[in-house]
Amino acid sequence: MPKHGSRSNRAGATRFPRHAAATRTGVMALSSLWLVAGSAHAVTPLNTYFGPGLPTDNYFPQGIPGEAEQLGVTVRSRLRPDYDALGIREGAFMIRPELDEQAGYDSNVVGNVNGKGSSEIQSNAAVSINSNYSRNNIGFTAGINDTRYFDVPRFSHTDYNLSFGGGLDIGRDSLNGTVSYQNANEQPYDIGTNQTTNGTSSRAIIGTTAQGTAIGLAKPLNFSDTDFRVSYNTSIGRFVLTPNVDYQLLRFAHGDFTGVPIGSEFAYNQTLRDTNILQGGVVARYEFQPQRSAVVVVNGNYDHYIHGSNQNIGIVDSTGATILAGLDYQLSGAITLRALGGYQERFFNGNRYGNSGAPIGEADFIWNPTGLTTLTGRYGRTIEDATTNTVTGYTYDRLSLVLDHELYRNILLQGSASFENASYQGSNQQQQNYGGGVGATYLINRNVQASLSYQYIEHTFTGSGSFGEDIVLFHVKFGL
């Protein structure tokens, strides 16, 4: 029985303006150069503050925009003014519309051992509107992603998102707020779906009946996420303190399952996952040298199921606390080290589940051996909510290696490898994804880009076998 917010391993959302990269799995976010370059605001499940979205992405810059010879500039963050869309200026606002068309083939759309492949088309459209005031700022983003699988039409779906926010300068301080909404879909093969199967299928299964009949999602599960976030930045010398509050509303559709016994529908009613999540904390940052800073993060949360707790099907309110400390350190002109480490504890408001806690953290290694090549290694570990009633959660480890290379000013190459492991608490079950891919992007001009990517992903689950997935996509992106 899924719990709230699968926290799947998809690309995380930026803080403001919020948008998410268009990915199907974590390895796609790594291996498709087009996606790294920034696709058209397609919607994926949002993470909570310390979900699978990488903590270092939230608190450290991913790369300093600039020219190749500048410290901290990577292949991904390099400015390319000859190929960047100019946008449309309207008074004090800059409007940037985008359109992204993708066509390709996925060898295992339904996500199991006997899965079915399909050709697909993804249509993405987005617009961002941002102010250009000397002080204060305001912005709006909107995006829609439509995915059509021609051979498995029941897995076709449409996602969309909206975000509005801004910042108010108060002397040297700033007050920032964002309101965002997205309507998206969980896939049956997402990380976090703990299953017990008879060995004939995998990942699309969330359980079995007493007779051994496999039970799984018959199509993607629709859900919505409404998020309210407020933060305040205040500077005290070299210290920057950022207290923040976040309130998140997760709402789920009932769900369409196969193999559910007559009279057991209630146990698979996904609306029982509807949750209100309140989070708050403070981020303290100290820059002791240029491009060298220390960060401490303290965060607490309360997860409340709005339909009430029901221990029989794994729904229990909980509180949590997290503390992290880390460094963002420019070791030399070519190497940057970034790391956050700490501990997370979960307290469940019920006798059935004991408290759970584990060390968590993340480390990044960024190496620019030349001005045209960037190698990024990343390891992360967090605690996540599981999506069944058999466990309270899982420890999520992920490791990735990405190589970006600028072959020419307008031809960018990428190769990657990744590994993910979910270890379920209270059981010996594990779920893994691993694979890699390659991609190339051709920056034709300011208004048109083209990209081709290939990914291979192997999905495994303890006692349920494994299955592979090949994904080939050709992209054409238009911008003004």
C-alpha cells in the first residue's frame, strides 16, 4: 500500500523559479545531455526537502556561469551567448517560451519481466516570465508535458505545473516566497515500490494475494502536489542565515490495479495517501574564502494523513528531524569538492512502527581537467517513505558518474553511469537500478537545438528477478 509521495528518483526541482527536468528515471537525468541542458519544464514528482532530490543541489551552486577559463565554470554552466535564446522583453519583464518535441522508443514501458515496448512521442511546452528590476524580483513559470505510447496507450499521460514567486529586498536581507502546483503521474517501476511477487514479474507489482496473484498498477497513478514555501535571508558579516518554512499538500487518485481480489479494493485505495507535510528549519552559511564556504542545515517535519491513521494498511503520521553539515570547497582551479553529511530520524505516531533513523548525506566531486571537459561524481544517501504497508521506509543510496565534453562550441557530448539501491527497513528486501547512457546535442542556432540520447537501465528486486529497459530519444527544442 503506497504511502505519500513516492519520492521517486527523478530530477529534483530548483528552488526558484521551480521547474523540473523531464526524466523517466534517474539514469535518464544523467545520461541524456538534452535533459542536462534543460528541457521544457516537464513535470515530475516533487521531492520534499530531503527527498531523493540531491541536498547539495539545494544548498550549493551547481556551477558558476561564465567563460571556460573562469574558476568553477563547468561544461554545463558555461555561457554560450551565440546559442542562447534571447527571449522577449516586455517592459521590465523577460519572457522565455520553449517548445520541445521528442520521439523515440522504450523497450519496456510497463516495467516488468514480460514488459512491452513502444514507440513514443513527448511534447513539452513551457514559458517563464521574470522581472528585471534593480531591486526585488517576481517570476512565473508554467509547463506541460504530454507523453504518448502508441503500442501501450494506457500508459500515455499528461503532466503540467505552475509556479509563482518572488523576493523582496529589505536592506541587505531578502524575503522570498514561492507557490507552486504540479499534476503528475507515478510510474509502476519507480524506486520505492516494495513488492512480494511469485518471481514472474517485477517492480510493477506492489503485492500478491494469498493465492499468489500479482497485484500491480495497470497504468500510471495520477497525483497533485501544491507547495507553499517562504524563506528569509539575513547577512551577519560573512554569515548568511536562512530560516525557511514549507507546507506541502499531496493528493492522489484512487488508482487502477490488476489482480485485486473482490472486496479488497479499500486496501489499494491510493487516496488514503493524501498527506499534508509541514517542514521548517534554518540554513547557516559561512564563506571563509571566495568559492569556499561551510553550511549547516537543521530541518524538522510533520507528516499528517488527512484521512486519519490506519495501521492495518500502513498509514501512520510521523515527525522527523534532520541535521546536516558540509563544505563547498574549490580545491584548485580544476577540482571542486562539495559534501553534506548528518543524521535523519523518523518518529511514527503508532505502536506498530518503531522509530527509524540513519546517517544521510551526499558528496560531489567535480573535475575540470580541461576547459572543455567536466567529470562529475556523486554519492548520496537518504531515508525515504516506502509505497507499501509492509515496511515504514527505505534507505536510498545512489551513485553516479557523468562525463561532459564540449567537442565544438555548438556540439556537446555526454556519457554516464549510475547505480541506485533501496534497502527496505524491517526486511531483507532490496530494489536496484543501474545502467548508463550516451548523448549528443547540436546547438544549431539561438532558436533551435537537436539532441540524440540512448540509455540502458537494469531494474532488479530481491526474489523477483530483473528486467532491462532501452530508451532511445531524438529531441528538437525551439526557443525565442
